[in-house]
Amino acid sequence: MELRVLRYFLEVAREKNITKTAKRLHISQPTLSRQLKNLEEELGKKLFVRTNYSIKLTEEGRLLQKRAEDILDMVDKTTEEIKTLDEINGGDIRVGCAESNGIQYFIRAIRRLQKEYPLIRYHFYSSGTDAVNERLGQGLLDFAIIVQEPDAVKYNYLKLPSMDRWGLIMRKDSSLAEKEFICLEDLIHIPLILSRQAMEDEMPRWFGEAQDKLHIVATYDLLFNASVMVRENFGYVLGFDELIYTGEDGELCFRPLEPVLESPMYIIWKKYQTFTPAAKLVITELKKEFL
């Protein structure tokens, strides 16, 4: 399986049209079609369903699309690392981030580094902690910023001076908006929207046996999407403070949980990983700041 053909496949999958993709890639349409057909024959699976006007990925095609994106990300990252092994002035740093206002501490650290090394570029990948950890494990990220206890066997880590407080995000016309704090009894019978990660970590500790009584109507990875559900009166979200606008002129409000539930934040990186000079500079700066 050639990397060049994988790139062709991804372009076609995104464009959904072989003719348009061929023009953009500056190759002939028959050549591109032949490359894709050879790829299907090599895999022994049909990757596209062709119509008169467009193409759609089969289930096998969607799987290959995801794998091809990861493979080519790794190839591009490795190529960039090798090119910049002797370059101390520039390079690319890839960081996975869980949603948290605590990322400000990481930004402040690299901002100071930026003054001396302005050619270093930072690429941020935002998702839930589980997805970020997966990309870090695959070598697609240099660092991850997470809101759960790190695995000390796999990762080196630094704790950030940040604690995210959990609370209930709701519409201001909710009766619960009149309360200063939200207790366990308030949550038992309302439609709840919970973080998938929190359901495995923080929530069981806070709810205890009462977790089985919850009416969970949806789960989420990114809080912004969940806040749209709240605005549309689909349910109430348990999430971090300061991530969703809850000002006086907004539709939503935040009420903290009582007893208090907080999550710490860490910067982690794989043990025994070979870093580029740029990544080593970042680690040095982080250690100066947070050790």
C-alpha cells in the first residue's frame, strides 16, 4: 500500500468526486480511477459506491479513511521531526487538550518560549481525555493536557496549578437556577447530559450508589456542543465552570455542586520518547514553571 495512493484516496473521500479530485491533484481522471481500483484489489474490499454524480464510502472505506488519516499524520510528523532534528529555532509541537480553562498556564509557558523561538509552531487537538490519550499513545501528539490522574507507568507528567470545579449548566428560566448550590437530590429526576469520561472517573465518586437513579439523556465529549442541548431545553449539563458563557445577558447559568467536586489538570508525555529539539525546549520551559 503506497503512501501516495493513500493520499489520493483521502482526497477523493473528502471531495466525493473523482473528476474534481483529479483536476486538483493535476493527474488524469483515468489514472486516479486506476489507482483507486488497484487499492481495492489489493485490499480485497470495495471502498466506494459510485453514482452518476458522486461517490460514497463503504463501511470498509470509512475504516480505511480513519486509518489512512492516522498513518499519514504519523508519516508527516516523523518527516518533520527528522528534518528539524538539528534545528533549534523552529519545528512543530502537537498538543492534545481536554476542555479546561487551565490550559492558560500551558499557554503562558509557551508564550515566554515564543519570544526566543518565534519559528516554533504549535498545533492543538481538542477532544475528550480518552481521545487525546489515544493519539498520544499512537505517537501523533507530543504532549497532552488532561483532567484526570495520569498513568505514571506510561507517562511523565507535571501538575498544573489549576482545579476545575464541576457544576450544573442550565437555562436561566429553570427553577434550579434560583439555588446557590446544586446538591445530589436536585439531580436525581432531571434529564442529565454527562461527560463520557466523567461517568467513569469523577461522577461515580461523587454520586455513589445514587448514580443508578440518574436520568441520563445524552453524553458528550466537548462542552460547547452540550451547551447547545441545554439552550434547546433538551436537558441539564454537568460540566466545568468558565467554559460556557453564563453572563447576565446570556441564556444559561452555572451553579456549583455541593459538596464541591473538582478535577486537577496535568501535562503528560510518553516515557522514553525521542523528542525534537523544539519539544525538548518546551519540556525544559514547563519544568522551570511547574516543578
